[in-house]
Amino acid sequence: MNIKLGIAGFGRIVELVHLPLIKQIPEIEVSVVYDITEQRRDLAAKRGFRTTDKLETLLETDVDVVLVSTPPNSHYEIANQALLFGKHVIIEKPVTVEYSDAVALKLTSERVGKSVTVFHNRRFDPDFKLVRQLIEDGSLGNLLFVERRYHMFGSGGSFGVKSFHPGWRNTKQYGGGALYDWGIHLIDQLLQLKAGAVKEIHSFMHCFDWTQNQVDDYVRANMVLDNSVVLSMEVNFASHSAAPMWVVGGDERTAVVVSPQEAILLEKGKPDQKLHLEPASRTSALAIYHSLAEHIIHGSPLAVTLGEAVESMRVVDEIMMSRKWTVQK
């Protein structure tokens, strides 16, 4: 069975991340591309794809699944329409901007009998897999805390294509900001550790002046679980330092993932132990598309479920409600 895929939004993330994965799944073929920008449609046509400037035209074709890769503010509307047209859907993270929209999308999916998966690709990164393994095999003893950080200098606002709106990640209108851009990755990873149920959340968000005080450039959230384990995440778009990606502590040992190339295991009074990290790869998330194809053809489980993405958005919603918000003056 050949699975026909339609693409809604032919941005840079599609070219650099999604298409290389799709090309490795022989069951999936790109059938049509929808984009509101003429230059992006022209580029898609040069890649050999049929194009349209109308979403309805894409949805009225015989595509089996729609990739929603537009800015986050339009994810819900496009994905919901695709479901109502009888299409399966794969959505770039975050699944939606509002938690209520994520819940509504799940209800639509269940009602029409079509599935939704979300591109939470960072749960397939080697550093996450190592941390999960250390927790599951008891290498740290009883888990006490998990700290997850992502630091960079600059918001990544220039990543968007010039013909659309290169700085949309710095605007509230399109669903920009550190929490939706990178924070959602970290939240998904922390929840996938399955260390316990989130009982309470305390958060802080700050806006630096390069986004004209529209969105957050720094976010930190502490999540206390029902077993007293503390999970924390921090995204900092004003750091020239690559802070440790992970610090994971148990009552016997602490693991530190310094970088994608370095991880160590620490125990008081003993020499540090170097841990093996698999090389990072852009194709690590191939499992998402492979599972999507298997799900459509054979009904196999999805690697990332909509329910998991909804739970991540519930945490985002609580972070937004509990936050202390400041701006640089």
C-alpha cells in the first residue's frame, strides 16, 4: 500500500528534517504541497511536488495523511479540518498553542476515527535514551530529581524562511517563544521518563528585549511529582554557555550529560565514570514516520500518541498559569 501524504506548510523544518525522513519510508509518497507563499510553492514544484495555495484543494485530494508544519497558531485549525476531511494527521510540535484546542482535537480524532501523531522527535535523541536507561535499570538508586536544560544565544528567530515571516518565532501572534519552541521538547522528554504523576508546578518566565517584549526567552519550571521526585526544565535563549543538558540524581549516584558527546556518572568518594553516548543523528526520529506508516497499513501503535501530546500541553497550560512573568527594561 502506498500512503499519499499532503504537506501543509513547506517551511525550512520540512526541508531539513521531515523530507529526509519521509524519503526513507518507501510506503509514503508526497502527493501535494499547500503553502500560502508563492516562493515556497515554486521551491516545492522544483522538488517535483504538486502545489496549491488553497488548503481545501489539498484536503479534497486523495491524500491519506496530512503533515501540518505551519507556525503553531494554525495547527489546530488545519489539523481539525484535515480530520473532518477523513485524513490522518501528523503535526509539528507543539500540537496546538492552547491546551483546550489539543483536547478538542483529540475528541475530533476519536469521533471521526482518524489518528493524529505529533513530531516529538527529541524523545528519540541518544541523550534522552541514556537518561531513561539509567533510571529504569536502577543505576542511580532511587530517583530524587531530574534537571533538563537547553541553552543557546539568540531565539532562533531567523530560522523561518525569508519569503514568509523569518522572525515568527519571536512573536506571540504565531505562537512563538522559548516554551513553545524548545520547552515543549523538554516537557515531553520529562513526561516520557514516567517517573510519576505531576502534582504541582512552579514556573518563571522572562522576556529579553530582542523580541520586543512579546514572548518568553527564558523559562524555568519545577514539577513536583506524587512521589516527591522533582523534575525541572530550563530554556535560556540568552546564554553563550552550553549548560549541562541533564543532571539526574538518585540516592546512590548522579548522572550528568554534559553535551551530546559527553556523559559521566558520579558517586561520592569514587572516580568519575564515563558513560557511552550514541552519536546524535537527524534520522533518530525515523520511528515516528515508520510507526505512522505501520499504523495506517496494519493498525500498529503510534510511536507518539495524541494523548501524550495533550498531556504535554496540560503541563504547558499549568506552567503558563503558575508563572511569574518579568521583562527586561
